[in-house]
Amino acid sequence: MTNENKENNLNFRILTHSGCSDGFYSAWIVKRYFNELTGQNLTREQITQIPVLGQRPAKMQTGEIELTEFDIVLDLPLPEEKKVFMWVDHHSSAKPKRDLHAHEHWELLPSCTGQLITMLKNKGVEISKELEDFKIAMDKNDSADYTSEEIKESYYQQDPKHQASTLLKAHILSSFVHTRDIFLNNTLLENLTKADQNADSPLSDKQLLQVVPELFHQARLTGHVEWREQVDTYIKYNEEHKTIVQDNRLVRRTKGIVDRFYQYIKFPQASYGMIIKDKDEDLVYFGIGCNIFHKDRCKIDIGKLCKDIATKFGTGGGGGHKTVGGAVLNKEHTEAAIAMILETIQNADKSNQN
Ligand SMILES: [Mn+2]
């Protein structure tokens, strides 16, 4: 970057995954350790002014967002042809098909926040205990590597005397970006990533704590209770295939705030879980996973299955990891897709018993 560009630092922007704790914390880490991570020499004032914009991953892929060479893209896929200032991502589906430039960082890791902290470490920045503990918590959070006790701590009301773990603290502090109002989520994201220089991690950032994260967390817990009450009326366990089926098409509109782990708390005996929901008038979304507490029960490659059903019953939008994935299908093929998924599970079960 030329000197002229350096002075023109107001062109920098941070684009990060919206409605996502990892996206929020990634932006915070970049703001807090901006010069260390980017090799720039900006003043605190200049760094504070860099805007943070929440984005949905799909929008990055369709090219709807005009990117520039001053953009820092975090926890989001990168459109192949665009050149940005920096890109950092950890999703398996974003794996680049070409060699990476020096400013592009992709690694299959549990979280983007953790990836950034490791980058700092590799640059010789000393990592405090607080930051290291925060990294461990975020790696757990973003890769759903929870025990059922840890889920209960974060997603259910605790006794007021309960001593919060770092995992719960990180969960509470990111409740800002998980309300059902995306405008509120993005406004908070954009304004809460000033990154206090006296804080090693977001957990001790005074500006964040002033917004009373505990209230956002309380609202989120109330939303989860309402969500679970509604889901209880239609979620089913298919004993034969050891598969949970949560078909959101059975309700006119969903209530409350999604509790992403509820399926496996309610049906711990399950091997797999499936979520079906209307995407628009023509398309239906399938989310498939294995029981997060028993990944050993997963006898199929779910990412591959999602890709297969998307190719067969959709326009090709599908994929994921070995133990979790998603696909967008044409509505008229919904029942055929369900049948194919259950059959794949059954066949894998049979061949494992032999
Ligand atoms: Mn992430």
C-alpha cells in the first residue's frame, strides 16, 4: 500500500458475519489489534473510525456487495474475483480453489476469532491469559463443541449465585447480535466494536459492559423459552431412523429465539437431526446434522449428502462438513428429499451392523 493510501485510512471498512458471535468478536479483535494484524500504523482515533458492517454470507457470494481494496472481510466467504485488503475465514465451505495472496488467510479452524488470535501470536504479540481463555471459549462456541452441561449453562436460566464460566461470559456478551431485530443487531455491532485499548479481550471492554449485556441475555433466554414451547408442539423423533425431524412448515410463523442445541437436549438418544423450513415461495431449506454430543454415531458424510440432494432436488446449493450441512431444494421435491435422507441413514446403519 502506498503512503498516499495510508493517509487515506478512512477508506478502510470491516465487513463481518452479522448475527453471529464469531463475526462480532472477530471485528473486535481486528479493531483492538489493528496495526499488529495489518502492518499499518494508524492512530487509535483513526482505527476507531473504521466502520464495521454486518453482512450475510450469501450476499458476499452473489456479488451484491461492492468490495474495495480497503475492505477487511472476516468470517465470511470471499468472492473469487475481488481483491480486498485482508480476508480471514475458517469455514470448510469457503476453502479457496487457488493459491492465496499474502493478505488472504484461510484455515480450517474452530473459529475466526481464534484464527485471528493465533495470527497475533504468530506475529509475536504476547497473548494474555484472559485472551487465551477467551480464544478457547470462542473455539468451543463457534464449532458447537459443547457438553450438555455447558449448553444448559448458556441457554437456560441459571441460579443468580452461579459463577459464570468464560464460555458463558462470551455467550452473554454477544447477546447484542442475537436479537430477532437485524437492524438492532447490526447497529449494535457497528457501534460496539470501538475496542477498548485497555482491554485484552472483549470480556473486559468497558464500553461493552456499559450496554448491560445481562439484559440482552435475559431477553434472549425468554425468547428461547417461547421458541422451545412452540417447537415442542411439532418436533418429532423418528425411532426407526434415530432421527429428529423439526419441520417448521407445520407452523404458520415461528416464535421466540432459536435455541440451536434444543433438538439434542430433548432427544439425547438421537443419532441425527433434521430441520426443514420454507425459504421462499419456491424453495425449501434443509439443515441436517448428527447429534453434537455423539458425533461417533454419524455413519454418513452429511456434507456430501446435502450436496447430493441439492444436485438432485434443487439448483445445486448445498454442502457442509462431515457432521453438519445444509441444502436449498425446490419445494415440490421436499418429500422425496426426506425419503432419500432417511434411506441414506438406514442403509449406513445396516452396512454398519454387518
Ligand atoms: Mn465463524
